[in-house]
Amino acid sequence: MSIHNVLAGVAVLDLDRSLSWYGELLGREPDTRPMPGVAEWSFAGGGWVQLFEDHRRAGASLLTLVESDLAGRLNKLVEKQIRIEGQSESDFVKTAQIRDPDGNRIVIAEAVSAANKAAAMDENGKAVAV
């Protein structure tokens, strides 16, 4: 028995509204709608994002998206009038934080060092093995 993938769940108030917002953020429609009230996006480097309606927990989720060009992504977010809440940079990683319409926190990360195995990617968006 072994775990071979990860799925990050994001609780939202209104799935239809959130599908539109996340579609804009991620640049595409969800890859699958496995059941009513659920939408999922898969990523080439591995992992999935799953949106689901949960009125009790909406706004309390945290999602980290790994990006190969943080500056480019931030420019696109500003064009879409998505507010950047904060940015940080270390020798290991650069990050920026935003919130979805329900208040869920989204961290966008770009590796500065290939030693950052969680966020290091090659030019094709594939995870870099160090």
C-alpha cells in the first residue's frame, strides 16, 4: 500500500461562481466533474485541485499553486483585477498570496533553487528531480 498522488480540496459557497473564478485563475475549465457539487483540475507536474460546496468550511481552505513564472502570473492577476495580498522571497522560493471570492487563501510559489523539490520545475512545467 502506498500513496501515489495528492488532491487539494477547496471548500466554496457557490460552485458555479467558483468554477468561473478558478477557470480564470487556472486558464481552463475543470478536467472532470466526478460527482454533483465537485469539480477537479489536474496538473502535469502531479496533483489535483478539487472544488466542492461546503457552506460550513468555505473560506477556510489553503491552496498552494506552483508556478514557473511568478512575475508573469502576477501581471495576469493584476490585469484580471485580482488583488495581490502579499509577496515574499527567500533563497529557496518566491511567493505571492491572493484570496478567492469566498476568502480561501491561495499561495502561488516559484522555486528559486532546484533544491526546492516541492516547487522546482523545468521549462515544460515538469517537476525537476534533484
